[in-house]
Amino acid sequence: MSNFTLDHIFCFCESQLSGEAEKATNVGFTLYPGNRHPGQGTANRAIMFEDNYLEFIFLESVNDAQKNPLRLDKRADWRNTGASPFGICLRGAIAEADSYQFWAYHPPYWQGGVIFVHKSNESSPQ
């Protein structure tokens, strides 16, 4: 059996988070500047907690997102595609017996990094 802990939760938002940033600040949170995800078509901002974080992610390049196996353009357009704008990201080790349930994503912005994505009911990452 695999053993995971919560790393972060993400939510797709409108670009640049102007309204979301103001709302987070008004209720006492600090919204960190965030990162760009070249080759994935997204960027983010985050509220950091002690052991995890809430990531507000938004689309920067539809073209890059459409070419990326994660196809985050579909999540970004959740109102029209029916995709979920939310995601749960866990950290930990995947047991060998559970490995068939995941596919490896190698983010173009993270040299040597790998993120294992649960296949859910899909037979392929797209």
C-alpha cells in the first residue's frame, strides 16, 4: 500500500488573480508571488502553510497547455469542458503494487523532476 501525505491543493483561477489576491489579503492571508511553469502553460500564486499550501493556478499560454500531456487548458476552461478546476497533490512513495495506477510526468521547468499523476478512469494522460 502506498503512503501519502498532503502536499498541496490547487484551484484554477482567472489570470493574474487580481480579485483573488485582494480577497486573500483582506482576510489576513499572504499570497506569495508564485512561479511560472514554462512548457506547461501555467503560472501560480500560493498561500503557504506549515506543511503544505493552497495553490492558485492560472493559464498563461493556451498553446503550451494544449501541447503538454497534462492538458491543463481543459481544467482552466472548466466552465465549458466540465473538468474539475481543483486538484489534490500528495507526496510520498508509491508502492510497486500500486504503480500501474499512475503515469510519470516530467515537468519541462523542473530539471530531473517527476510527478506521478493518477490515471483515474482515463487510459491515458490526455
